[in-house]
Amino acid sequence: MLEARYFSPFLESTAHVFQTMLQLVVRPGVPRLRHNSDAGDDASAIIGLSGDVTGAVTLRFPMETASRLVSQFIGEDVAPDHPDFPDALGELANMVAGSAKAQLTGKTVSISCPSIVMGAAHHVYQRRDIPTVEIPFSTDVGSFIVDVCMLDTAGQAASQPLPAAG
């Protein structure tokens, strides 16, 4: 079972950012424990977390979904090789992480500048000693995943064990 105080902010901030910035309704799926061996993605935006919690939040996309989202965000068609493409993905991740950070009540959290990884079926590996929870989302323009990997300053993982992915 997930501790809502850690993961609800990411659910809420994703819904809010996509609704206000992209005019898209996101439908969250069931969060699950992510394994580093899970299938790869085509575009990922990664934000580091530090302070009272450490870890990262990663938005992972198939390229078709990323292209549709970036084009909708910018207001015109933007190819993945355009310099604005990774900047737009990074800005979406920054807004999601920043909004979630503000909701982590009682925690002082800093977020890093976004890092963008693009390439067919790449993998983003998180620390093996901290559980990573993936939250799937679907929209009218495609599906994507938000990974949350957090450890609080007391060394406690921000999640309870989840059932293994099946």
C-alpha cells in the first residue's frame, strides 16, 4: 500500500499541469512497484529531489505520445529533433515536480533542473535500495508513466512494499 502523503502530490500535480497547460484530462492507472528490467521508453524527463527527501521523479513517454504532448504544449507541430522538443518535455516535468514539491507538507525539498533522455527503448535506472513506484496515466493523445523514487531523511522508503508487477 502506498503512503498517500508521498504519492498523492504527484497524482494531483500531474492532473493539474496537464489540465491547465495542455487542456488534457489525465486518467491515472494503478500505481505499482517498478523493476529496472521493465520495458524501455523513447523519451524521459528526469528531475532530482534533495533535502528532506532524496530521489527522482521521471516522466516516461513513448515517442508518439511525447510528440503529441510537446506539439500541444507549444501550439504547433514540433519534431523530436527540434531544439525546443527536449526543453518542452523538461518544462512539463519541472512543473509536475514543482507542484508536487509544494504539496509535500512538512518537508523541505529542492528539485534539480530537468535532464532529458531520448532514444528508442532506453532505460532509466533508479537506486536499487529505494523502491520506485510507477504511476501510469492515459490521455486522449497517448499514455505515459510518472516514476517516483523517494527516500525520506530518516532513511525510510516513501512507499510500503507493493505487489510485484505481473
